[in-house]
Amino acid sequence: MKTFFTHFYAFTFLLLISFSVKGQSIEQTLKGKVFDQVTHEPIMGATILIKNSNPAIGTSTDENGNFVISNLPVGRHNLQISFVGYETILTQVMVTSGKEVVIEIALKEDVTVLNEVVVKASLQKERPLNTMATVSARSFSVEETSRYAGGMNDPARMVSAYAGVTTGNLQDNSIIVRGNAPQGVQWRLEGVEIPTPHHFSGGNVAGGGIVTLFSNQVLGNSDFLSGAFPAEYGSATAAIFDMKLRTGNTSKREHTAQIGVLGIDFASEGPFSKTGESSYLFNYRYSTFGLLGDLDVIPSKQRLKYQDLSFKLNFPTQRIGTFSFWGIGGTDNTSKKAETNPAEWKIDFDRIENKWETYLGATGISHRIKTGKNSFLQSNLALSGVNTTIITKRITDDLQNFTPDMDLKNITGTFTFGTTLNHRFSSKTTFKTGITHKQLFYKYNLSSTQDHNLPLTYAQLIDDKGTTNVSEFFAQMQYNLSPSMIINTGLHTEYFDLSNEFVIEPRLGFQWNFLPKHSLNLGYGKHSRPEAINIYMLKINEQQPNKNLKLSKAHHFIVGHDWRLNSNLRLKTELYYQHIYDVPGEANSSYSLINFKQDYALHKTLINNTIGRNFGIDITLERFLNNNYYYLLTASLFDTKYKAGDNVWHNTRYNKNYVLNALFGKEFFFKNNSRVLDVNARISVTGGERYSPIIENKSIDNKIIIKDESRAFEKSFPTLIYADLTLNYRINHRKSSSVFSFQMKNILGAPIYEGHNYNFQNQQIKLSKSTLVIPNLSYKIEF
């Protein structure tokens, strides 16, 4: 750590030195496109005005909805975008010298009669990109993932600051949304469901990983939804990340290079030719994460290696629409040697030797074409998959041999085709419908011991390959009952071929702006999801007892209130209740997948016998970035219980009961805005993860942890209090821009509770805990 803090002091010294550099007036180009929010038709003649500029700076859009403002001074600017018949909106942009600023603005048609309109600009920061989402949804920007303390340039870590969301473990980026297991979170890219896009996905927690595959060099503004999803979303019960890749610059080639503790990045974007509108965008990253181990920052003998690639190629045409080719992919590998000195064997894991390799990716073709003045068709064809090999062995007492512990070879993939029609019947009524067909293919081979003390229990649990299908259909309509009242109705259906199950899922959303600064929001949705494919393929006594498991299901009920205290400050409150049912569990036992964390060698016969209930309140007080500072205060109080095969109500593993977050950030501008320092801090308080009581006598006698499952998740680890810090310092040069960043997660060194283990040295049961402080120092140049 001394070495790393030396880097931090060097970082601070660079800031002080740069303050003495003479400031210069530096300018850049701002450009973009304005279009209709529903039909995506370009809006000609829209006015773009830089607020508080003197003399006034502004322009209007051309026949294609495009606009350009040249020679705009660097710094943060407020934009007002307006057009007759549409709501006027405000948005912010940070103009830097390294790259042109390219934005897309979607305007919402105003349903009021023109002679009744009073033009009032509204800040659009919190509105989701999906216009059908009325509750538990918000958009987030790439800037937030790098600015929010603790975000670590990772959308999953960043949203853990939102109300209703808590981190699963500081060691990974899994999130718990309203008490639901992380595996219930779905990720989508360009409208297509994809595998969880994390490096070392599922290593500690199913649904989590070490760091995201996404680079903030290629991401566009995206949505996060935490309940009662619109009808277009299926196969998810906890939350949804609806991720978008931005389109590359169509007129200028630009590049970004970054080096840091977590990796080396290179990104490039630009036009394919000077005459067309086609563009490319890509980012490649190679991990240097092992530096944290070399600096003794991470207390682990394993060295994590990974790399990833993201890209988007965009080809607009005159008559047949716009084609986009996109993809993300990554590779992971790590290994660990067994401890060969028996005197150093504290816990069973010390005797383990392992090897992990994963190849993960998703790629697709998207096509959008106008089918009329008020409608367009969006289609996707995609392929995604995961190839994982995990081999673990246990060294014998005589140190001469290894006994096999687990051998996993898993290849799973999905071919996806989907098409969606968007149509606006009138200014009051819009309609959206679509179909999705997914063909899942798998080749899964798993052998494992079923008792660590009995190597002879090593056996093959899964050896299967094949295909299955999922077909989905949805239709949803938005109707403006009045200028202040909106209702969304929808229906989602899903057919799961493997279990021959067909489900119908109604959806409903309602928004009423009953006072100028107040709105009431209601939401309902029935949702379902399948389990991981290995759950169905498990073989017990030459049978596959889990192959006919039904989908897990949940009813979401939400009521919310938004209070716009002023143009930059809002108070949002949501009450929710979730009724969960048909979750697989073990007969006559408290075991249920509602509590699933990770178990590659799961070998239980399951039935759909679990019900659950989650209810709580989420409160958000948010001041959007204005006058160079922002803050976000969130509080969540919740309770989540379940009843499985033992017919007894228990806490779920993830019933942490409360989460409190406080974020604050401030920007400092120097030298005609050519130097920008932003300081961001976060402190979080969350209840501890729950666990079942340990039967100590039996555990000591058997030298393995034995839990009292009749009292499932009765106890909890201590409250977790942690703090994060992010410092970014930007230097705008004439032709380029440099950014020094320092991020520190868990700066106070809060302990991480990893569970109980039998200690071979003192023959006692010990609570394992560690202190993990994650630093990231990086330098980026844009040119």
C-alpha cells in the first residue's frame, strides 16, 4: 500500500503543478441530432440555445435533425432544446478539447392545445429512455459511471448508490435489488438479452463478477429498471440493465488511450469515409489487475488476467434504413497453487489447486427502418455465449497426489431474433409490439465431489447437450388521458420449450401530475424467469428430476410520489410489494433458489415449492449537477421473507433490512475552464448478509461447516459501513485532453465477512473476514 499511496501523492503533485500553467481560451465543436421520442423522425427547425451565454450562442436543426455549434468554449454548458408542439427540455454537456461532443436529443410531443401552452423548460436527467416506464426506472450516463465515487467505471457498481439497490459484496459487482438475489438481474445490449457481462462472472456470486466488460469509452446513455417493467421486457424478476452503445463520430476520427491499475485501454471512432454518414467505434482493454496483487492490495494468491473488446459499426442508408453491427467479448483466466506446507493449512481452500478459463461474448446486427411517417420497425439478430472451464483439485495429506474436486466444462449460447414495431396513432396514443425467439444451445459436463471429506463421492453430475427454445410476444400502449395523466397497458407472453410452459404476464403503468411539482406513479407487473440451464440438466440416479421445473414468478406492485422541489432538486418516494412464487426448492427443507449465491456442484432434486414476499420503501433526495455540485441521498427500508419445503417463514439470505447512501460531488474550474478538478465522495451503510446458525459441535467433529437449516438465515453479519472516493483532473490542451483519475473503493478499510470455516490449526470454527481496499490510478488522453 505504501507504493500505491506514493502514486497518490504524485497525482496530487501533478495537480498543483498544472495550476501554475497559463490558461488559454480553448474551443470545441458541439453537434448532434434532434428527433421525435416515439417515431424517431428527425425534427427540422428545432432551436438549440446555450443558456446564459453572452453574446447568445445557438443554432437550429437542418432537414435531417442535425445541428452544429462550432467554437464553443470548453467547460460545462446548459442546453435548451425547443420546437413548437414539443416539450422544451434542458440538458447539460461537458465540452472538452480532446473530442467533439456528439449528443442525441429526443423530444416528447406536447399533448396540450397550443393556445394553452406555457413554455417551461424541464430537466430531463432522471427520465428513462424507455417512454413506457413510469415507475422504478431511470437513465444513467457514462459520465456518472466515472464520476460517482465507488462506481469504478462500472454500471453495476454505480447503480448500487440508487435507492433499493445494495452491493452484494465489496469483492465483486453483484447487486441486490429490493431483496432479490443477484442472479435475477438481466442485462440487455442494443435491445437483446445477453449473458451477465462481467469478467469472472459468477466467481463469488451468480449475477456478479470482478469488473464489467463494458468500457465507458463506448457506452451511451442507458436505463436501469428495478421493478414492474414495461411489457417489452421478459425473463427477469429482479432488475434490468438496458444498455446502449453510442454511435461513433461521423465526421472526425478521434482516439482515446488510457493506462491504469485495472487495465490498458485504447478506443477509436470516426467515419469510414468523408462523404457518408457511416461510422465505427471500438475499444480494446488488456487487464493489469494483477498489479493490485503485486502491491499487496488484494490479499489473494490468485492473479486475475482478462481482456475485452467492444465495437459498433453504423451504416445509415437512404432507402433501406440503418444497419448496425455491434459486439462485446472478453476472456478470463486465473489459477492458484495449493499450499504444500501442511502447517499453513488454516482452511480447506488452502489445500485447493484451481484453474479457471472463460470466453464470453455477444454480437449482433440491428436494423431500423421507417415504415411510415409515424412508425418504424426495429429488428435484431444476435448470437451470444459463454465457454467456461473450471478445474479444482485437493492435495492429499501425504503431499504426493491430488484428488479431483470439480471438473466443469460448460458451453452455452443463444441465437436471438427479435423485431419490434413502434407506431404513433395520434399525439395521445402510441403503440409498441414485438416478438422475440431465442434458441438456447448447451453442452454441459460437470463432475464433482459431494463431500469434501470423502473423495470417493466424486461423480459425474451432468453430462448433457442439446437445444431448447424460448418464444416471447408483447404488446403495449400508452394513452394520454389528459395533459397531466398517462396510462400504459401491456401484455407479455413467454413459452419455455424445455418445461413446456406458457405464461401470460399483464403490465400496467400510470402517471398523474396532479400538481405542478407533484406526480403520482403506479405500476404493476407479473414477471417470470427460467433458471440457469445446469439446474435442469442435473442427473441423479440416471434421472433428470429438475427438467420439468416451471418458471420462477413474481407480482410487482409499486406506488410512487415525485416532488420537484425546484428545477434541480427532487424528492422521490416509492412503496413496493413483491409476491414471489414457483421458485424451485427442496422438498421438506428450507433450501430454495430464492437464496441462491453460488454452487457449481449443486446436486439437489428441486420442485416449485417456494413462495416469498418483499416489501419496502425507497426514498431519494437528489440534487442534479448544477452550479458545479451535486448530491444524492438515498434510504431503503425493506423486509424479505420466504417459505419453502419446510413450510416455515424465514428471512432470505439477502434480507439486509436497510441501506443508506450519501454521495456528494463538486467541480472546480481553473484557467478559463482549461483545468477541471472534480471531487466525489460516498459513504454507505447497509445491513449485513444473513446466514444460518452453525452447529459448532458437529462442525468440529466432522471438520466441515454444518448449519442448522431449520433456522435458515436467522443470523446476520455485522452492519457494513464503507466509504469511496473519486478524483478526476482534466487538462484541456489545444488539440487533446488529458485526464488523471484516482479512485478508491472502501477507503476506510471496512471488513468483508466471507463466512465461517473450520480452522485446521486450532480445530475451531472461525468467521473469515478480510479487508479489501481497491485503488485505481489511471491516466487517459483523448485526441
